[in-house]
Amino acid sequence: MEPAKVRLSAVEYPPVPAQLRTPGPSDNVCKQELRIFRAHASRPRIAIIRQKFRLDGGGERIVQLMREILAKQGHDVTLIAREWQGGDSTEKILRCNPARWTRVQRESRFAHQALLLARQHRFDLVQSHERIPGCSLYRAGDGVHRCWLEQRERQLGPVSRQLLRCSRFHRYMLQAEREMFGHPNLRAVICNSGMVRDEIANHFRIDAEKLFLIHNGVDTARFHPRLKSMRESIRQQLLLPSEAPVFLMVGSGWERKGLTQTLHALASVPAAHLVVVGRDKAAGKYRRLIARLGLTARVRLAGVQADVAPYYGAADALVLPALYDPFPNSILEAMAAGLPVLTSPKCGAIDFIQNDENGFVCDPFDQETLIEALRQLTDFNLSARLGAHARVTVEPFTPDFLESQLTRLYSHLLAS
């Protein structure tokens, strides 16, 4: 009997004859079945696991790029996700949405079910963008959870710090991280910054040869100094003065991005304005802080934008003194657009940023240094010079360069 077709969310998978066993001389296999077998046998089947997938997210754009690279190589790629938004209706999606009532259940049940699905479908390579012990390839796009908690504790009082350490959710994440990096199935880790690579090497027992440093790429044609032509129109739209220094912050999850520290520093730099593109569940808290600091006239919370490129053209510098950020795409985009960048020592962008060369690196909790860096960036001549150097820094890091690095890694993993 011919095996039934398996209907998955976005596509219909053809049957795999006889579980991909090699047809023997006694098998009555028609030519069409043999062609199907050969197609399946010759195309490596790869699963990419991402709990939530939406095309406007930075991490999700990387997932999509990896899917495209693998498909271009002729591989059979399936996304395993709890939620999936956008994309091509022909893409292969396995829905994995187990019931959950707590954050721990959200993570643990998805991890268990996603890995179970991957094993049931016998993928040749299981690439996870979540902390899932048992995956064969992990992309550490979220960095090291332990290091994030260490940074977060710096802004908490004694009671809040103790509650953070006792959190069942964070204890689960730390345990999952330890088990994943120590799991024998793990063959490679993609690190998008030297900072993340070094943190993994320092905190976990893992062979250094499994750690691959692959920086993200940026579309240097789309993100280009020509975006300055949008300067006046975006400023008019946001009701910003045409001649005032304007700083830009791009990203969601504002606590991690260092928005609180940025607002306090901005209060001491009266000439400057700030535009924040992104979202945060606690946006009301930040609006109240803006009002309390007397910054209502100088700060714009612009929300999520379908196209963020024009906002780089309207700004004079990108400001992202992150408490912890493995390597945000916004920094590459801003540098490609000719903007200097202010970031922190706990942001993976320190691979690219040098003080007084193409930006500034400041500890977000060092208000004096942060204020001084913002003041320097209000100098249009200085920001233009640093921005020109920033553009030169990222020009080699194109999507084609990223694709070549990933292609070599996938070829190595699939060949072995």
C-alpha cells in the first residue's frame, strides 16, 4: 500500500517510499517511485527550529536567509515553529505548538516536542535557534543567558536581584544552556560575534573547534549614505527640527537595549533629540520616564516600522548602549548608512567599533562617559567623519560574504 501523504501546515509533503530504504532487485518499484526515492536520498533534509517566526524580526531575517541559502544549495529545508507569520506559502512548515501555561512550560515543552518532531522526520541536520539540548547545530543569536543575567543584575536592588536568581524560568534557561553545549549531538555553534564565542568558550565545556565565528551580513546597497535624501521628509513627519542633532535607537526589548540609561544621559545633552524605532511591552513605563525627565519634546517613540531604512537617513548617529546584545542587525545597517555608533562593551558590535574611529564604546552604567559621548556626537563634523569610517568598516560584510561562510559550514557538516 502506498504511504499516505502527510499534510503539514504550509505544504504537502510527498510520500517517502519505504522509509528511504534502498530498493533491492526483488522490489517492484515503478520508475516514478524510484525518481522520488532518488530525489529524497540525494537532497539532505534539514530542520531549522525557531519558536516564533515573523519576518520583521532581526533573528527571523537570519533564519529566512539561512533557509534561502540552503534551498539554493538544493537542500530540503523545513521550519519547525510554534508561530509562523509571512513568507512564501510553498515553504515547508511543521507546526509545533504544545499547550503551555507558564514560561517554563513554553520553553521546555516546545524544546521537547520540536526535537521529537525532528527525530520522527529523520532530518539529516537539526539547526536550532533556541536552547534545545540534542540539536546538531545551534546559532547563538541570543548570546549566553548567564551573561545577560549578570548584566541585568547590575541595575537591580538586592531584593530584585535575589528574586531574579530564584526565578524558575531563568534556572530552566541556564540548565538548558548547560545541557545543550555539553550534549554529544552538538556538532557546531554559529557565533555572530567574538564576544559570544568567547563567553561560550569561557563558561561551558565545549571543544573550541565547534565554535564558528560568522558575522551577519548587511545589504550595503539598500543601507547606504544616500538615505540622507530622506532626512527632511522623515524629520517633518516626526516633527523634529531640521538642524538639530538626532540620535536613533532601533530594536525591541528596551531594557536590554539600554533605553533607560540613554534617556537619563540625554537629559544632560539639551541640544539632542532621540527617535526610538521598535516596541516594548512596558512602553508606558518609558513614556512616564520621558515625561519625568522633561524629554517629551525631544523623544519620539516611533513604533515598529515596515521599512526602517529612511530613519537611518534622518539620524546623525545610532545610540545603542546595550546592557547585553550579541550583535544587533541595526548596528550593521546604521554603519552601512554612514552613521557612527555608540554602543557598550557587552554588545557584540565591539568587534567593529573603535573609539573615535567610527563610534564610541561606553558602559551604559557610566553616565558621565555616556553623556560625554552623546555631546561629542552632536558635533556634525565629527559625526560625519566617524560615519564615513563606519561605512568603510562594514562594506566587506555583504550578504554574499555571509552566504559564502555559511555555505562552507553547511558543506562541512553535511559531508561529515
